[in-house]
Amino acid sequence: MIQRQLYPFFVLGLVIFAALCGQAQEAPRPALLELPLSARLAGSAESMGAPLSATLGDVFAQPALLDTTHDGQLHLGYMDYFSGTAQAAALYARRPKDHQWMWHTGLRNFGFGSFTARDPAGIETGRFTASDVAWVSGAAIPLDSNLTLGTSLWLGQSTLADRRSNFSQLDLGLSYFRADRQFRLAALWRPWGGMTNVNGGGTSGRFDSDLQLSMSKGFDNAPFVLMASYDNLETWDIAPEGLYDDTIDPLTGDTLASGTWAFGDRLLRHLALGAELNLGSGLKFRFGYHHRRRQELRLNNAPGTAGFAWGLDFTLRRFQLAIARNTYHTAGASTHFAIRTRLTDR
């Protein structure tokens, strides 16, 4: 039975769903909702959707990971993306007295920097900024000793000069965790969400629904954990149109085969793989590979490390820190940093 304190979240989610059902047009998600929301997730190339030892920052990406160990914790995160583009985030969690369920709330900002404005004649008229900002809040309810249900509601605004757009999204998560078997399976569903223009040009409409499954498995006699995530389950073919088609040589007229195994490439574009190594004394190292990102962002003559990522966790007195490097583009890797600590006693 749903706790009374959680009714506002579910009611607001239904209101959002009803409002967006009337919009048939699709709109792209803001960058704030698309890029990894934690340093740990980024350092595993987004394969860490179901970590065995979840931290508060992981709740940004999977609300069902929130548990009583996060009570009173504060998470602060920062990402230097590229050329003045950066994100910052803060999240706090608390357990109501005499209750098992947890709630979290926080803010996230993604700034695209400052730009020069010009009139139709090319004359400079000043400067303007662009950014996404969102508030997030939600709760997690343990259904039994192994199963947890979680939800997060995002409400935000995108700005570009004089243009303003409001957006919202509801995340639903489910986590199954067996500590004795060192195994976690988690599902994340983003069924409802969309954007509405307040003023200026732009696209209003609903976001595509998204379903993701993640798994982590540890071992009794090995100091590592294997991780995998499979996203966009609702759509099988997410490759660019015509990628696997044969082409015609304009000089000879011969048919040139694409040379790509279509089934295998379609399968792998949904998959992110990673591993975490326990180096002892609170020190952990992780790395990961995201196949779709590598295929879409690498250059044929200089593929580099696009699609690969690594990260590090360590403890410094009462603070836990995480750093990560993730290659999203050929111009260089992005740096993620996070710090978490406990503000109050449990």
C-alpha cells in the first residue's frame, strides 16, 4: 500500500502524463537528462546501472538504489564537459522518523557557456547564455528484503537567449539485490516526460519512452565486479538509417557490401560493459566501454578512445570522492568529480 506521504509524487506524475498525452509530437531530451548524472556512472561508461554498493550519487540515474545507508548524506558533483560547457549537481537524502522509505531531493544545472549575439547584418549586439536547470525529488520504498521500488520526478527549464522551455520527466526504478550472492538486477523506465515552450522558437512535445536493464555480479574469491547495462529496449534498431545498406561504386557500377554484421552491430549498440576492481583500503578503480558511443563519435582515420571510460573512488577522512574520465568526443575526454559526506547522524 502506498504511503500517504508519497501521494503527491504519484498525483503529480499522473498530471504530467495526462498533459503530455495530448502532444503527439516528439521532442529531444535536454542534455541535462541525457548525460551521465554521476561520476561513478560516467567512469563505467554508463554500465554501472546496478552497482553492488550504491552511493547517493547513483540515485540520480536509478532511484531504486536509494536505501537507509544514505540517510543524512549530501552529494555534490561537477563535470567539465567541453569548451566552457559544464554541469553541477547537488543531492540530499533523508529517512522520515519511524519509516523505512527514503526520500531524496536536489538540483542539477548544465551550462553551455556564453555566446555573442548578432543582428541580421552581423553587428554584435551583446552576449547571451544558454543552460538547463532542473529540480529532482523522489522516494524509494523497500517492498521486501531484496526488492526496492523507486521514483524520481524532474522539473526544469531550458534557456537560450530569450527562449524559455519548461520540461518534466518521471523515472521509475526497480532493484533486486542479493548481498549473499553479490548480485543486483535493476530496471529503469522513463515512461512520461516532455517539453513545452514558454516563449521563442523550439520544439514542444513528448520525450521518447526509455527502458533500461542493468546487472552487476561480484565473486567471493575475486577482487572485481562485472557490470552491464542494456538500454533503449523499446527500439531494436537505433543505428543511423542506411548504415548497413550496400553502396554502388560510381566509377565501375559494382555493388559494394557494407561489411558490417548488421545483427551484431544492432545488438551491441544497446550495450555498455564495465568492471570494478577493489584495490583495498577504500580504493576502487573502474573502467567501461560503450559500443554505441564509439561507433557514433569516433573518426574512421583516428578512432582514439571514444566510447571508453575509467574512474576512481577513494576515501579522505569523512569524505568519499570519485573522479572519472569519459570520452564523448574526439576533441578530448570529459572530467567528472563528485564528493559525498554525511551531514547528520542516522
